[in-house]
Amino acid sequence: MPRVYQFRHSGLEIEVYETTECIGDRSDTLGDLNRVHRRIFRLNDKIQSIESELRLVHAELGHHRSINDDAQRDAAIGNYIDREEAGLTAGDVRRFEKTIRQLQVRRDKLSDKRDRLLARLPV
């Protein structure tokens, strides 16, 4: 009877077949599989936390873009103080966009690493 390990976040099910015709110590192979599973679980948790952080940063970026639009309009018809504030709000928008790009790159790297670990598991 195969054991079925279900991963917390990926929705994948992996079956591990236990056979009695193992070459070498069976506990080593099960230990390696358990280690790989634990690494996959940790990666899934990190990916999930990055995705929740991305949602928050996207919401915050939308707010800052709205403020920046207003500041840019005010700077077009206002005085030097409005132009200074417009520069500050534009900087905020650029900073949030950079944070989003960094989080996406980090998430993609972790997803690639998880895929490599999943490929190591027996079918």
C-alpha cells in the first residue's frame, strides 16, 4: 500500500512506494525523503508568506499611486512646495514598485528550487 504525502500549499500529491527489495539501508532512503519533504514544506511556507506580502504591497502601491497622481496634478499648477511633494510621492511609488519586483524575483527563485526538489522525489 503506497503512502500518500500531500503538500500543504501546492495541492500536489506524491506517492512513495515502499518495497522490500531495497539495496542498502532502507532508513537512509526514507530519511532522505523526509528531509526533502521538510524542505519542500518550508519552501511552500516561505512562498506563501511572500505572496501574502506581495498582496499587501500591491494594495499599498495602489494607495501611493493615487496620492502621486494628485500630487503631480497639484505640482503642474502649484508652487515649489507642491513640486517638492510631487517628487517625494513619485519616489514612494518607485520604491514600492522596486519592492514588488524584488519579492517576485525571490518568489520565483523559491518556486524553482521547490520544483527541483519535487523532481527528486520518486514517482
